[in-house]
Amino acid sequence: MNRNLAIISSLLFLSFPSLTLANVPYSLAQTITPATCNIKPDNPESGEYDSPQKLQTLAKQITVRVMGDNNSGSGTIFAKKGNSYLVVTNSHVLLGVNKVQIKTPDNQIYSAQILPNTNSDKLDFDKLDLAVLQFTSNQNYCLPKEIASFDINTDTPVIAAGYSSSKGEMLFRTGTVKQIISQPSLKDGYEIGYTSNIQQGMSGGPIISSLGYLLGINGISPYPLDNSAYVYTNGKRPTNPEIQEFRKTSWGIPLTTV
């Protein structure tokens, strides 16, 4: 997952040269947080959030709706400097989009800019399905409790969040990590296979572990119309039995490494 960390760190540097991924969860979280962002775990010793409501709140407070002139999806707030916020989403959410707006958890709408060199209209094996947006607000919005800095284990409980494309409502889907594919990953950076049944419109929303860590973002729902996503970054295709297994799960892009 080193490539993913390098990409996100580069995106941060392009936007906020004084920031790196390593200090996002600490230096930024201390500067922004209203009390409502500091949700204590149910089990202080393990750090686990046993309450679905608390996990939903953790997810909701960093999930935004990304609205383009001809498309919509979700996004995840992951960094802040001054009044500027960074939102990571999928490049495919922004395909063909010229004007972008962000709807924040408090239902405020802001104009957003697609940061240069963080989005590609042509997805290929050398790129990740990621883009970064920036918006400005005087309001204090929450950041992730922490961006995971470790390998993701299978059987990790997760919650996925995002906005329904049909009704624009916030959706939450619980599940577990079923498989991790890396070196090579699936094309466009997809590595996390998880059982949360994400719906159309949830692309770009967060995948959060039961410890409250931001593991990655949603991108591919189960049982897509075709199998074009199931190609490795080296151009090789999985076997048909492997593809049938891949189709059963959602797929996300990690924002983590060791």
C-alpha cells in the first residue's frame, strides 16, 4: 500500500505544503475540534466503538455529498488548514464535471475546486481512482479520528457511509473486511474487499473501522453490471472463480500503509 500513502501525501503537499499525511490526525484534529467531534469509544481499554450510533456519528461528521453539474457522489473530509478543507473522493465521481459543490453534514452548500493534478478523466493502470477537492468555510467541521497507519486485517468490522444518488440521503452500511489485494492491487488502486453493501452514490464516502480509524473510501459496489473493474494493475485478469468472489463484495481504496 506504499503507493497509496505516497499519493495522498503528495496531494496534501500540493495543497498544504506544510502538511504530511503522518501529522494530519494529530496536529489538525487538535486545532479544529468542537466537542461534538470527540466521541469516546464504548470500550476505553480496547478503543472499540460497540455502539452502531457512535460509529454512524463518526462517519457522518466527515462525509459530504459531492454534487457536479451532471453527476453526484460522496466525499470524505480528511484535512484542514485555516478555513480550507480537503475532501477526497473518486475520480469517477467527477468524470465530465465542470462545476462542483459540496454539501456538508450540517446541510450547508459550498463551491469546491478540483485540485490540479489530483483528478484524471482517463483512468488507467498507472492512476488511482482518487481526486481531491478543496472548499472554504468559517464553520468548524470534524476530521477523521485518525487515518490508519497499519496494514488492514481481514475480519475487521467496518462501517461505510455515503449519500444515496436517488434520494440524496445519508446511508450507512456495516460489514467486515473480507479480503485485501495488493502487489498488485486491482486497477485504480482498489485493495479493500468488504461486505458492506454500498449503493450507487456512496462512492467517495469513508470506510471506518470499529476503532474509528479511516481505512479508505468506497468505490465499487457488489455485483456491478460488468467485470471491467476486476483487472490487476499489471494488466492481468483474475480467474473466473476469483472474479465471481470479487463480485460479492464492495471494493475500496485504502488511505493507509505501514
